[in-house]
Amino acid sequence: MEKITFAGHADHELAARLDRPAGTPRAAALFAHCFTCGKDIHAARRIAQRLTSAGFAVLRFDFTGLGHSGGEFENTTFTTNVADLVAAARHMEEMGLPPALLIGHSLGGAAVIKAAAQLPCVRAVATLGAPFDPEHVTTHLAATEPDADGVREVSLGGGTVRIGPDFLEDVASASLANTLDNLKRALLVMHAPRDEIVGIDNATQIFTHAKHPKSFVTLDSADHLVSDRADADYAAGVIVAWASRYLDLAPETAPSDAPEGVVRVAEADPDGFLQDIAAGRHHLQADEPEKVGGTDRGLSPYGLLAAALGACTSMTIRMYARRKEWPLDSVRVDVCHAKIHAEDAEGGDGPSGKIDRFERRICLAGDLDDTQRERLVEIADKCPVHQTLERSSKVVTELV
């Protein structure tokens, strides 16, 4: 993750974070947060992490006067927020990362729809809980009485900011109808039916005015801020799958700073144990069960080890049967792992303490005779992962 700055609509320095994938980015995305929020809200962080694990470079930033950005939010409007988005996209273009995908949450969703019309590089737009009528958001604000200059403090979702009369006047005149009619980009509308801040009818209006290609996906019981980790992960997964249909994604590559064959594991959830695993163009996840503090969204490390043994066993058997032209229809390998006392292991004279024991149960389907079946089981022991596990190994660690 890189901390960067760029000039906003009024030349104030805006603070941003750029999440890069391990290898060469397949595409770039720009995320716009909700009204009164910032780039580091839970939904923004989670969605950026998930997209990055899929090979996207993702920029998220604080609008003028919010978070770590310069300027005063009370002097901004919905129109200047859109201008900040365009400035962010221009900066990404200068970095060689033109955003093909815009993602906007709440009022940020309305802003990305507006900004897309000014950005030829954008191919697709995704919104989460976005209002069709931007002024709609202000009707749910807890606001103080305006001061002498017409400025009032407003709160939404735990955030408090000061807005001026120009913001209210500008957002009241903002309309997405014409913009949606001429968007000419693929559009994904995501919304929760129980959203109490921006009602589901907004999604209906956005979807109705937009031209195809357009898609709608419900966020079920998610709240407006998409604060639940599982909801944010789901939204991110849908965005990745959907965007891949409309973007010219570059092939996934191995980490640019690692030689071919390196498997890179990156923490995806600092509050739990979820890990993103990247090896070239392949991605998977590792986790731990909920009972030990994980979220159970991937195999455990020992589960992955057992999977490696099972996969290698099946491949080795298939390779041998194919070469012999034997009638093997299918292979299934069940692998169990446990730690047992060394003296209980076969041979009984191993080291003291506990050792790892892997049990394989191999099922061979096909018109094989007993001799062929016995031979294939013998061949299973020649599986390279099997041999690696039975030999002693050495792990060399270096801090980089």
C-alpha cells in the first residue's frame, strides 16, 4: 500500500492510498467513499483488499476537507466532489494506471456516475447504496442549526462534518437522470433492501434510467455503510467477477519483485487470519476456523498441506495409468492429518514428542484388476509431495 498525494479541484493536497497487487496490475480502479466518510472506512479497505488480491490496483482518497486531505469541506459541493474524482483519475493516468473501473459508495456512487462521463478511460461503474437523487442523502442527516454563514454540522454513520449552504444548493439541483441516459458504460448497481439511509427505490430508479449493459445485485441484510466484513467481501467478489466481463484485463502475473515459482502470501484481514495466496495467475485463500479466531473462509494451513498431498497423489496415479493405458476412470484421495506421539507411529523408534501423521484413503474407479490396483497404490508412494513430507526439510528465512 502506497501513501500518495495529488492536487484536488482547488489545488488542495488530497491524501490517497494506492493498493497494488503483487504482480503487474491487470487493471486499475478508483474508489469514492460515502458522504462524511473517508478512504479508510471498513467497506473501502475490504473492497480494495479483495480487488487487489484479484490483480487490480485500487486508489482511494479523502475528498477535499475530509480525512487527511487539505481544504475545508464546508466550502465544497457535490460538483467539486466530482471534480476531485476526475483529478484523482487524471493523476492515476499520469502514474500509468488509468482507471477502467469506478466504484462509489453512497453519495460517492452518485459522484462516480457523474465523473465517468468525463473520463474516456472508464469502461465500467459499480455503485453501492447510491442515491438516484443526491439530495436524498441530506434528508437523513442529523444537523445542527446553521450559523451566521449558513454552515451547519451534520452527522451520518458516525462521522461529523461541516457543510455550507452552497453544498445544499448544489446537491439539490444535481440529477443523475440525464447522465444515466448517456452513461455508455457497463453499470453494476448494488443495494441492500433494508438500507435505512438510502432506500432501495433509489436502486430501482438508477437501474431503470441506465441503458444496457446493466446489472443489479442485492446486498441482502447489509447496512448502509456495509460495515459487516462478510458483506464487504461479498460485494468485492461480485464486483471482480462482474468487471472481468467488461474490462480488458491483462493476464495475471507473478510478483514483479519475485522470481517465477514464488508463492506470495499476504495478510487480508488484520483482525483475523484470512490470507491471500498468489502464485502467478492463480489465487486462493487460507484461514482458520472460527473457534480459533478465524473466519473459516479458506482452508487452514494444514488443510492446504493435506490438499497438496492429495492432489499430487491423484496426479501421480493418473500419470502412471495413462502411460500404461490402464482403464482408470477416476481417482479420489481422502487425506486426514493429525499429530501423534512418535512412539505410536509405525516403526516406534522415531524422535520423542509428537510427529505429523497423514492418512490417505485412495479410491480407484475403473475396470482394473487386483494387480493393477496394487501397483497404482505403490505408485502413490512415489508422489513428490509424499516424498517431500517423509524426508526432512529445511526452511530458510530472510527479512526483506
